[in-house]
Amino acid sequence: MAKMLKCAGDNDIVTIKAADGDDCVNIMFENFGKDSFLSYLLALVGL
């Protein structure tokens, strides 16, 4: 997850979403100045 967050630029908006009971987290990077959008789905590992 740390490697993904290093992708964020100074003007990026980072949104992290997770729902109760889901086994994944959605991480979105948005930059309206460059009109770009990236979305990653990260699977969670249970212990």
C-alpha cells in the first residue's frame, strides 16, 4: 500500500474506500488539473 501512495502527486486527491464485510479496498487518485484518474483495488489478507 505504501508503494501505491507514493504514486500520488502534490495536487492529487487520494480517496480510500472500504465497505463492511468486503475483502478489498479501493484506492483512487484524481488530478483535475491533468484530467487524470487512477483506481486500484487492493485485496485484504485475513490473519
